[in-house]
Amino acid sequence: MDTTQLLKGVLDLAVLAALRDEDGYGYDILRRLRGAGLEEVGDASVYGTLRRLFNAGFLNTYVVPSDEGPHRKYYALNASGRAELQRSGKIWHGFATTMDDLLRERGAA
């Protein structure tokens, strides 16, 4: 199965979840996602998702100066983002449960 198609459908939720406990900048969020097992997630996809979530009003941003390179733009979940994470998480859990039920092998009759 091509996991890239599955990833497209859940990337918004994955990014929101990656920001649940700690703010982060683009590459940091990408590392979190890959470290969680989403190795196939692309850089451009994550940056595009961050822009989309920000434009939808789910994220706030702020800039942190850096002595070692360009300033970093950090993303943070706001109240709307936390509500969206909770709403989308419930939908995901329901969907995952349905798929688990469908895929579970049935015992012989």
C-alpha cells in the first residue's frame, strides 16, 4: 500500500499533534514527524501544511533570533488549533477503529 496517499489525508492532524506539547520551527516539526515513524513525509508537504494551518487560524507564529544562522519562525497551537486537534483526533480514532474491525481476521464459523 502506498503510504504517501494515506499521509496526505492525515498530515494536518499529524502536524497539530506534533505541536501539542511544544512549539516548533519547520525543520524541527519535520524531525518530530519522522522520528514518530512518518519517514516518508516530505519537507515541502510539512511547510505547506504549516502555512495552511496558520491561514486557517489554528496556529500562531513568532520569530526567534539565531546567532548561528537565519532567524527561526516558530509555530504554536492556539485555542482553535487545540480544538481542531481534539475534533480531528476523535474522527481519526473512529476511522481507525472501523478499519481495525474490518481488517481483523474473523474466526472460523
